[in-house]
Amino acid sequence: MKHEFDIIIVGAGTAGMACAIEASSNGATVALIDKADKIGGSMHWSGGHMSAGGTQLQKRNNIDDSIEDHYRDILNINGGSGDLTLIKKAVHEAPVTLDWLDDNGFDWAADCPRIIYGHVPYTKARTQYGSNKAISILETMMPHWEKGIASSRIHCMLSTEFVSFKENEESVLITCKQKDAIIELSAKHAVLTTGGYGSNHEFFKTKHGDIPYNSSTYPTSTGEMIQYLEKDHHIHFRMADLHLPSLGGLELEPGSNRSNFNEAWAMVLTSVYRQPRDIYVNVHGKRFMAEDEINADTREREVTKQDNWQFWVVFDENGLTALDDNGIQNSIIIGWTIDQIKAEAAKNKAIFVKDSIEELAQVTGLPSDALHNTIEDFNICVDKQEDLAFGRTYLQHKIETGPFYAVKVHASLLVTFGGVSVDHLLRLKTTEGKSYKRVYAAGEILGLGATSGNAFCSGMAITPALSFGRLLGRYLCEVDMSLAKQYS
């Protein structure tokens, strides 16, 4: 039996839910399928940082901003890389999206809007997020979602596996599987919002070669849809070359290739939030950068020059327990107490502790003589208050009083930069440059490279996902595709 709808959405995450809500509120019937057993996707995982220029929240806080200023900042940060058509579209839609959340009682964090230094900062306080991270977005969407479900305009099918699609002149046919049952769906349009591929190591290797892999992406971000689109529909895959990791991942289970930003993350993104009471050493036991470097992009790219894209943060007992310049603990692991760090260090798995530098070198695998000489040279820098090698200016803490600690830090995936190609209407594009007529894509399946370029621009992952989902939902409920001109 074939089930007929106006729109079929594959992926019940940020973009998919936004699309379904907007389409159903405009009178469309929507089928939404997802392989997971719950809705929300990476909203259960993400920090939920959004950005837009000229929002209501900014105006209430007397922040003068605009779409043009936002777009200009992005180009300054990423050097004009990425899909500029999509970036411009995303930036234009962003304040509409954030104001929609605002009008629906979104629970903004008390410090928003703000400038974020964990990425290259914008010139204005433009980053906005909820008090409960991305869950605040999900909570704001739920009344609209439940209304769509109650009206039978949204038909949600969870634990349902996408199998294939076929586009013809009048409709899109989608085959999916629920347990052992094959289900066929038909609609005027289809929107693919299945996310990225950061939790699929083997597929990641096909796109990025043998670069070091450590992932903190949502576990269901496994890229099956991207693989299918490439193989069966010759959809163009692009911008994997823009890939950039984020710093701070800890493998609490060594060899797992997994980190979790919400569980254990080192504050090494920037020195703005924590001045270093430690040094960073590479696999050769040598320093490689000024640990008080502010620019997140500079730090990320410096780490990618190091073997295995990993390093150790080394400090002593005083460095662990000392208060920062503001009189607070501010430990190297975000949100962790001294006792938590000591307990984890006792396992000698992701955090290591030993009574001597020689023993610390042995347990970490770092060359003992090199590590000893590096620490000795650094202590001389503190005495002289001068770091000629790297230019570090914050020189307040020697490394001299045991026990000694080392935190093994990975450059980790927070999001994947590569994704499928779409045209200016968000329709899938083939390797030959042909656009599909009825099949669209939004969210991380497009790749962060498309909406952020070759750098992390704050808010340019989840905001475009929400905006493009809502944008498609507003217009794809209309049969007459000439309406597409309104958002081209």
C-alpha cells in the first residue's frame, strides 16, 4: 500500500522538525521518518549556539547589528570560502528564525547575546543560545510539533530505515523499512535532513584519507544517506577539503576514537576563558605554540601540524589547585572539580599522574629527556618572564612541584565539513551539475563547509539548519513551484 503526503522528510532532527512544523502549519501533510527511536537528533547533543544580525534580543540589549554586518564578519573569518550563495541565504534568514524562537518564548541564556571566543570572534555580540543548550530549541518547537501530530498533518515514523527514493515528473516515491515491513511513501516533494557522517570512521576515511580521527559527533551521524546519494543518484559531494577539527577532546576510553563535549572537554580552545597554568607538548615532548594564544583558529591549525593531531597538557599540583586571576578554580577540564580530575588521573587513561617527570613520561609514552628539558626551559621562561621561542606572555606558574599531570587532548570532530551539493533553491545537484526538481536537502547533510567555509563561524551550523528547514517548509507545501522565486 502506498501512503500519500504533500512532503516527505527524512531525518527528525533540527532541520527536519523545523521543516515539518512550518509545512504542517501552512496546511501540508507531512511524513517524517527517522532511523532513531526519538525525535530531536543532535539537539540532544549540541551546545545550540545560534547567530544572527539584527535580532529582537539584540535590540532589547541595545546591540546595533545587521544582516550585512554578520555576512561581512563571516567572510572576514573564512576568507570568502564556502558556498557564498547558501551563506548569504542563511544569514538573511537567521534573524527571522531567531525572532520566531523569541516570539515563542525561547528561554535565552542570561548572558546572551554574547561574543564567543571558542571560535574566531565576531565583531559584535551576535551568538545566542538557550539556558538548556540545544534542548531549549527542542522544547520551544515541541508545542508546534505536538499540534502537527494532533492535527494528523505530521505523521512521524521512528525506528524506520530509509531504503531508496525515485523522482518522477509529478512526485517523489520513497521506500523505507520498519522492522520487517517495507513501506512505500509518495509525496510532491522530499526533504533530506539526515545529518553528517562524523560517527562513521570508515566513511570518514573515504572522504578525508588517513588524517587522525577522533569524533564527538552525535552517534547517529553515520552518513548512510550521503553514501546512498553518491552511489545511486550521482549526487555531488563537496568541501571535505575544508575540514577543521575542534580542540579539547578526551578519550576516556583509549582507542575508542570517541570524545564527548558534554562529558569531558579540555579548555584549550582559547586562553580568553582560562589563562594557562600549564604547557602543551606534542608527541616529541616539545612545546609547539604559545599556550596563551587567543585566536581559536590559529590554535586549531597549529595542532593539525602536530603528529596524530594530539598533544598533552602538562602541569603540576600547584597548577591543578591554583585559583585563576579572578579567584576561581577554573580547571583544565570544563566543569570538573579537582577531585574529579584526580579520580580520573588515578586511572592513567585520559589523564595521567605520576610523582616525577620521568614516571610521567613513561606512562604517557613521551620521550623522558625531551619532556624534562622542555619543562626546565619553560621554568626558565617563567623566571625571566620572557618566552623567546613562542611569545607566551602569561608566565605565572612553573611546573616543579609533584605530583605531575598530563591530559591527553585530541583534535576532535564536532561537525563534518563535507556534504552534498545543492543549488540556490536547496535542490540536490548531481556530479554533472543537474538539479533535481523535487528533492531538497538541509542541515548537516550539506556540510559545515557550505555554510561556514573553512573556519568555525559561530552559529553557522544549527542556525542554517533551522532556517533552511523552516524556509523549505513554508514553500514546498505549494504545488506551484513558481513560488520558489520568492526565496531564491
